[in-house]
Amino acid sequence: FFDTLVPTSIMASKEPIGPIVPETMTSDWVAKGIDQRDVGTPDDWVPRDPRLIRLTGKHPFNCEPPLPLCHDQGFLTPPAIHYVRNHGAAPDCQWETHQVTVDGLVAKPTTYSMDELTTQFTEFETTLPVTLVCAGNRRKEQNMVKKTIGFSWGPCAHATSQWTGIRLADLLEHLGVDRVKARHVCFVGHEDLPNGKYGTSIPMSLVMDRSNDVLIAWKMNGIPLTTDHGFPVRLIIPGWIGGRMIKWLTTITVTEEPSDNYYHFFDNRILPPHVDAELAKAEGWWYKPEYLFNALNINSAPAYPHHDEFVPLSVNKYLIRGYAYSGAGKKITRVEVSFDNCKTWRLCQCRWPEEEHSYAPERYAKYWCWMFWEYEVDMLEFLQVPEYCIRAWDESNNTQPEHLTWNLMGMGNNPVFRTRIHPERRDGVLGIRFEHPTVPGPTKGGWMEPPEGAEAVAPVATAKAPPTGKTFTWEEIRKHNTDESAWFVARGKVYDATSYLKDHPGGAESITMNGGMDATEDFYAIHSVKAQAMLNDYYIGEADGPEPARTLVDEDDKGIALNPARWLPFTLIEKEEKTRDVLRLRFALQTPNHKFGLPVGYHAFLRAQVDGEAVIRAYTPTSSDDDLGFFELVIKVYFANEVPRFPNGGVMSQHFHRMQVGDTIDVKGPVGHFEYKGKGLVRLHGHEQTIKRIGLLAGGTGITPTYQVLMAISKDPEDTTEAHLIFANKSPADVFLREELEALAAKRSNIHVWFTVDSAPEGSEWPYSTGFLNAEMIQEKIFGPGEPCLVGMCGPPLMYKFAAIPALQKLGFKEEEYFQF
């Protein structure tokens, strides 16, 4: 319904869901209670966040957070949701008794208590942000091709913290390290495992180069390490895999040879793809040092849209956003998105928060942390492609491969990240569902999930031209436009979709509304290659030529302007600039006696050609069916180059701004699933009910369908339905239709209107709220659950996800008591 940028006033106020799990946390937030899944395990004393996705059952504890949750916290990851890789039970180390021994090729072998370690080297203490990444990040994708010997990490086996400690180089220098003989530094942790303590080693050259910032750390984000992250002390190796960063550190030994620890050999390797478990053992592949996985390779993934996210087509634009990182201190130089299967690429907008939080980029030209990227996409473009792909590049011109290469341990998986696009209808709303390749852990899901009994991922079907069949006249084709017989034409071929109506993911209506007509543009704009291939099953013949033109006035239109099956042109007859960026547009209908034909609460699709491409948006007019001969739109124009994050502005709103009286716009509809029929009678998802109260939550240009409902109530003196509106915007200047809304409230005592904005100019008179839409505001200005009622919402997706729906759920509204227009 909108060509809009998202005002932050519609974002939720991030209140805790409960005492343990707030949505947004400070960087030092730690888990507050025992997760019930740990009861009865050796770890039943360790506080853990229940939102963490467990990858290996109850025990041992291996987990990652949902990627959107991690991404939403920003640059630093709270300890509570930092990913965890434990090989066994978490050791119960005590600060007072824990010791770290440094020996081997040093002049003064020494054992330190924690107090000694943290107080004797204060002049060397430093704090540095570093992103830790498990070597198995994104491993589940490999497991979907062929089972590895590792469990199924998703794309969030990483986290970023400010680590406080001392450089290992300074400690070894203090103890008189033998720089002539020393070649390696070996480490052992406290963890008791079936094959001994967990240990590994790294090159001496890496340690002694201070620009590498190898740390012995005892704090993360300003607080002591938590148990799962190595309390009381651990190793940090920026730019390397997490498997080398020993937790619960007890021993540091300087040697001439690398570690002989079991886990140094049998963990963290990338073997050639032909090597399976038997061959690795038989031919000694575990002992070949060239296959060790040490420095991270480049990787990226999108946090939004998240897996299974559904975005209605009423949203004009969507902001894809996510993360990228590389290893060995290499800076990510660009991130790219492709909508044509990696043939061409477009640059994303990038941010490097590390440059504001770390000395490493300026002092050493090294980048140890993740960065963020984003790319704004027109929703219509999503409808034209089956998937989009993401890849990153670093300063050494490393990039992500187009396809994965399987390896026995499933480590270092970093192909371009492919997100599938599925046009669907949910609760009568047409939109797009996004599907990631996998979901973390043993849970099934994602487009790579193989069929039952199969290992390999089936290739995407490609459409083949069906054989030539019978030729049908358009007179015959047009007869088949009902649920009983639904035909359509695409690229000159006739398809009978009647048998597919009940199975169509978007619902039968999206087929029947194109019944008996040429649906080429609509079909190929929203269907994937796989769906296009399915057409073969429904092919019945050929059309006898292009669809004949139709007259503007249909003999059977019964005075209703809209047609749900056809795009019809309507001429602009009035254009008024109400303000610099708000337009009133009036379009003529077929005759002065026609009504638009839009039920209250519904919308219509408008189509224009912009720069040679079709742009389709959904709008609700400010006029009603009581207004004969015309329909009116009030449009907020989003100009290019005014908001840095959205340099192109609103494509359709700027098209309206350029339109002149006499120009036409194509319209099709009506479309919707909520209708206000009057006196409290509503129809929602095909079912009628009578309500006493209706609440309305609007953000930005999502005001128009709610305005229609208020107008309908105000026009009927006998309609006593209590109607309450909260309208959220960025600033008072962004509130359009304010005078009209205040007039409705003044006219009728059962209509209540309230506004909230992010902020009002200092010194201005603003009689309404400033701040976020939240449960308290809804309770005060609308109502709580109770007697028959509904709450309708219209605004950007973030308003639904982070503000409106969480607030309504907190107040106790049932799912059937609220809806999206």
C-alpha cells in the first residue's frame, strides 16, 4: 500500500520477553537461568539462553543463535547468544584456583594464578574486537549434498566481542622466549575428553608479530568470560578459526615442533573431496600439515530476509542485509548481489563498524571483525527471478565460489549464498516467501533438504516447450474464467489450470482472476523457473493469435470500474500538490456514473512503465464508492537522493510526481481479504462476523486502508462501532491526512485518532505522542482484548514484526483478533 521508507517510531520498544530473554540486549548481557534442556546433564549448573539453537541434542552443548537475532544486536554479540562449541562437559573452573603454566623454550618457566596474570602485566593489557567463527560455519549445506563427519552448523556459527587481555608476544618476551629455536606455541585446555585434553598449536611467527594481536584474554565485552566461552581465561587468535582458540587455558608451551595433541591432528582440516573417512585413515591424510584449516576463508550470508520470511507484495521495496568476514586480517572490499544466477552482479552498500571500535584497521591495516552490507530491491524484481545470490570479496581479491566443494569434515564451506524466492498467498495476502538453503541443526527445512531416501540435491527443473496441440479461438478461451473451468494463456499457449486450483500455493483466486485471458506478463513476473516448467502438465493447445483488444467500457461491467482480471487504463484529470512531497491525484472512471468498485479495506494494483520496465504497486484510494465518476489517491513522494540509505527514492511515487493531466495509469483489482461492510459487520478471510470495536495501527502511507474504514463509519449515523487509530510517522511533517483524520474524530464521538512520531522539532507544539508504538500505547489509545473486536494493521513489515504483533500478543490478543490489511 505504500512506496515508503520505514519510520523508526513503528519499531517496538524492545522490552524483555521475560526476565531471561530480551529481544535486544546490551553487549554484556549474559544468560540468567538454567535452560530446562540442561537438566539431568553434566552442565545443569551453567546458565544458558533458551533461544540458542542446539545442534547436538542436550549434550554436549553446541549451538548458534538465530541469525536475525544475532544481526539485530549490532556489531558486538552479547555473551548470552554467542555461539558455543564444546567437545564435552563444561569444566567448573574457579578464579581462585585456576592456573596457567608457561614453559618450554622460555628462560623463566612460570605458573600464574589468575590474580597474578591479570595484575602483573597491566602495562600490556589491551582490548580488541574480534569475530570468532567456527570452522564448520554453514556446514549443513555440505551435509545436504553428502554427509560429513560433523554436525550441522547453520550460517551463524560466529560472534563478535571486545576481548580484554594481554598479547601473548608480550608475555613470552617477558619470560625470555628463545627466538632462535622456537617455531611453535602449543596450548592445552582444562576440558577432559575421551582422547585427553583438547590442545593445538600455532606458529611462533604468528604469535610474535604484534600486529596479529594474539591474546590471552579474561574478559569479553567488559565482563569476565562466561563458562561456555572459557572462564577464566582463553586464547584469542584474530582471523583464525575458533577451533584453535583454546578455552579454559591451562598450559602454554613453546616448542620446536607442532603439537602432537590428538585433536590437533583429528580436527579442523579441509581434505580433498575424494577423501572419505576410510581413505583418510588408511592413507594418513590426518597427519598431512598442508590440510590444516587455520586462517578463515571469506564468507557472507543474509540475515534478512530470514529463512521462511513472508513479505506481502504491498511492500514496495525490501532491504536485503547481512554480514561478511574474511581471514588473516583481510578487509572485505565489496559485497555483491546477483539476480540472474551469478551472470551479473550489483554492488551492495557496506559498513565497517570495526573502524570505529578498533585500533587494528588504522594501526596495522588489519580487519578482524565482521562487516555489514545491504541492498534495496524493488519487490517486483523479486517476482521476476527464482533466487538471488550473495558473495563477498576481500582485499586479496578472494571471493566465494559459485558452488560448494564437499570435504570430509565439512569445514570452510563458503559458496555464494543462494536464497530461493517463492510467490505465495498467506491468509489471502499475495507475497513472497524466502527460503534459505538450510536451517541449523537436525531440523528439516531449506531448499537443499533432499527428498526422503536421497542424498543429492535435485537440480532445478527447466521449462521445455510443450508440443504443438489444438488451436483455440479467443471466444472459446474467454469462456473458461471460473472455478469450474480456469484456462489462461501464456506466450501464446493455452493452459487448463482447473485441476491445480486447490493446490496452488497462492490460492485459487490468483489463477481465476487471470482466467480466460492472456496472463503472460503476470505469470512470468511472479513465477520461478520450476513453476514455469510445471506448465507442461497443463498445456492443452495454442491460442489463435494475440488477445483481441477490449473496449474500455465492458457491456457487463454493471457500472463498476475495476476488473479483477484485466488491467484497465484510467486518465489523470486533476493533480494538486498539497505539500512539496504530498500529491492529490484524481483519475476519471469510464463514465460519470461509474463507481470504482473497491470494498472498504481492499486495495487495487496500479501499473506504470518506468524506464522501460513495468512497476506494480498496491494502493488504497482516499475516495470511496460513494464518489461516482472518479477515484482519488493521496500519495507521499519519496524523492531520489534525499535519504542516503535509499538513494533511488520511491520509483512509483516519483512516477506519480512526473505525471501530467491527461496521462493514464493501469489499474487492476480489487484485491484484499478484509472488508468493512458497515455497522460492525466485517468479512475477514471469507468469514463474516460482527464486532463492537475495531483498532487500527498504521505506519507511513499505510494509513489509507484504515482511513477508508474510518470514513465508512463516519458516513453512517447509525454505525456505533468504536474505532481507534494510532498513526506512526517519523516526524509531524510526515503525517499526511492529519486534518482529514482529526475532522473525522471531531465529527463522531466513536472515532478516536492518535498520532505518534519519532521526534518533534524542539519548541514545536505537538499534542500527541513521541516514541515507539508499544503495548502500553495500544492499551491506552486503542483497547485491550475483550468483547468482540479486531485490530487491523497496515505499514512496513518491520512494524508488524517488531512493534504491532509483539505488543498485541503481550496484551493477550488472540491471533484471530488481529490482521494485516
